[in-house]
Amino acid sequence: MLNFLVNIVEQIDLAKEHVAKGGADNARFGLMLIDNAVEITLHQVAKDTHSERNSFLYRDNPEDICSG
């Protein structure tokens, strides 16, 4: 999890550097980096939530995991 957060922070930092350079192309690239960081973060949250829900739903009936 820590590596995940480090990668996201590095990507946001790189986006900040590009936006600070000025110019439309750098701003556009910075925006793409931020958008990608948000997408990756939301995907990770969805995966974590899915895992938590599955482990909670099937904690009493492990045989239900295969059928569901």
C-alpha cells in the first residue's frame, strides 16, 4: 500500500512540475497525469472495497465463495 501511495504522490508531483512550466502542452500533460492518478486511486479503492465485501459476506460460509 505504501508503494502505491508513493507512486501516486510522485505522479502528482510530476504533474505540478509540468503545470509550473507554463504553456498549454505542459498544462495538458499535467492534467493527464492528475487524471491518471485519480483513475488509479479509484480503481484501487474499488478493488479494496470488493475484497472487504467478499471477505465479510463469506466469512461464515467459505463454501459459498465457489458458488457465487
